[in-house]
Amino acid sequence: MRLNSLAVKVMLAYIACATLTTALLVLAVFSLTTAQRGLISGAEVADTAKGMVDDLLFDSSGRPVGLDVTDFDVEWIFESLKHETAYRVLDDAGNVVLSSPGSEVIWPGSAAAGQPVPGSFEFQQRGVTMHGATEAVEHDGQTWYLQFTASTRFLQLVYQAFSLPFTGMGITLFSLVLLFVFGTSVYVTLRFTFKPLRDVSNSAAEISPRSLHARLQTDAIPSEIAPLVVSFNNVLERLEHGYRVQQEFLATAAHELKTPLALIRAQIELMDDGSERTSLLNDVEHMTRQVQQLLHLAEASEMQSYRFTAVNVREVADEAAGYLQRMANTAGVSIVITSDAAQPQWSADRGALFTLLKNLLENAIQHAPRGTKVHLDVGTDTLSLRDWGPGVDDAQLSQLFKRFWRGAHRRDHGAGLGLSICQEIATAHNWALAAYRAEPGLLFQLSRAQ
């Protein structure tokens, strides 16, 4: 779980980037110093003097006799810049025992001026300020004093020619390495780290009332986000429970109402003929239809009730047309079915597809004028149904699939659930059901996913 933490991953990425950046900078500095080995590094004369102390050479009697410059190749400086740099070695009494060859630097004071004092000093020579430093050297029980001096203009030259360019180059190199190496590493790390979040987001976007049983996976989720995902799954569980309770109540209520309505109908049919009896029968018929439609709606909204197989759509269309033939004859409407394929096979639940086509045909028959026809065309991937009735306004097209919405010009008092059931069935099959004005009439088109 710790390795799955965003904080730990960002910290590990930072450590890796810092280590890589440091390694590259050390390599670059090492390459530069190796290429420029032997140059006087800078402005601090005291540091240079300390470095030269280790390069003093002594004879067998212990007296300084020279300066070893094999590993610090700057002897050309003392030869070419005789007025700018120099070194010398003094004994305890201040006597000069060794000096840079050919140096024309005029040192302050005189020989045997007393014991030298370690530290930095300055003096003027030909109008130029000279910076010096004295360092004590212990060798074979005797103390020697090495002095090194360099002019201000020489130090400025070193700064301008070497220190400033190398410093700028170092800053630029560090900035580029930090930008590209660190930036790229963080980008890759964040993309890898947040990929589980993107996957969870995509999974959450696919959850609908028909897939409330789905849950978001928490295996690869960072530990900081996992409680949020778990809470979301708990919310889905409560929503699914509430949705199931409502669906079960709707189905149970519809079932419970069917029996009393059947008994009421039987009692009314035993009454003497008359207007009151006819009115009561119509009311019972209307209520029975509403109960039946509610039951169909509950079934259409439940994914577990679907059984998908390869279905011949033309056969189902013929069955639905045959089932409604008496209704069509009574309304004076003819049903015409055409097909551009001999055996159009769709993956569908046969019973649900029959209900869908029956409801669409029934709706068309109810709105078609006498003497007209209802045309059902079955294709390989689409199915269209058209009537030549009054149709609906453009503003009402969006209302067609709403529950309990009923349009004008219908011949009965339906429940307003038929097209809603069609839409539920189409959604369950991943089909697209839409309605269009046909001028005259209305066109329903059902398309399956490719």
C-alpha cells in the first residue's frame, strides 16, 4: 500500500531525478576540469597558496629547492607573467631561500625582515595592486613559509576568461538538465501514476441505471484515492438497492392489480347491457392496459430478464403484425412489411423485440387515418416504421419517449408507456431508437450498433 501511495511515488521520482541530475552534473564538471586541468581556478590567492604548499620540493638537507608542477602545470604563468604572479619560500628569519625563476615582482619589505606571519596581505607594484598570501610548511622539524602573489588585473582576467564563462555554462547546463530530465521523469511518473484514476473515471462514466451492479476496481488505485472509490462503490450499492426495491414494488403492484381487475371485469360483464356497463368495461380495460404496460416497463428495465440470441427480425415483425391484424382491420389500416434481406439476423431477446415492434405498430395504427397504410421496412442493420397520420410538431418529438406522455389524434386512451417501453428495450440492446417527421406522418427508425 505504501508503494501505491501518490506521495511515495512522487518522492521516489524526485529522488531518482535528483540522483540522475547530480550524476550528470558531476560527469560534466569532471569532464570540464579534466580538459582544463592546470589552470589557476580563481580569485582566492590564499587557496592557491595552500595548494602550492603540497608541491614544494626539498633537497637532502631539507631546504626548499623547487616547485613540483608536473600535476599542476602552471609554470608558464610564472614565466610569461613575471610582473603579475610570483612565489617564494622564506625561513624562520624571513630570508628568501627559493623564488619563482625570473620573477620581476618586487616583494614588500626586505630579506631577513623577521619571522613571516601566515595570512593574506596586499601591496602596490608599479601602480598595480598585488594580492598575496603566506602559508607555513612543516618539514623535518623545520618551518618554512611559502608566499604567493598575483595582481588584481591578473585575477580579473581569470574571472572574466574562465570563472564567469564556466559558471554561466554550469548554470545553463544545470537548468537544461533539470528542465528536461526532471520534467520528463515527473511527466512519465504522473502519467503512469494517474492511469488507474483515468481507468476508474472511464469505468464510472459507463455506469448507468442498467449497470448499477457494476463496481469500480480498487486494486490499482493509489491509497490516497482508495477511500473515495470505496465510498463511491458504497453509494452505488445503496442506489442499486433502492432501484431494485422500486422495480420490485412496481412489478409486484402490477401483478397484484391484475387479479382484482379481472374479477371486476367479470362482475361487470354479468350486468345487463347498457351505457353504464359499457362505460365501466372501458374503464376497466384502460386500467388493465395500464397495469400490463407497467409490468412490461418493469421487465424492460431489468437487464437480468433479457436472453440474447440470434433472431430473425422479419419473422418477429410478421408475428407482431399478425397479432395486431384485427386491430388494424378495425381501424381500417393496412400493414405492409418489406425487407431488403431474406434472413436479417440480429442479436436480441426475442420476446423483448416482439414487444418493441408490437408497441411501434400499435402506436402507428392508432394514429394512422382510415384507408392509409403502416409501412414497416426491415433491413440488415436498421428497421423503419412509417405511418401517414398527422404526425407531431417538432417541439413534441422530444416528448414521444417520455413516460405517460400521450399525443393527440389517438383512437384509444392508452397509458402513455408504449414508446417508453420501446426505448428501454432499445437501450438494453444497445440500439438507437429515434423519431422523425415524415411529412405527412411519423417515421420511427431503429438502428443497431455496428
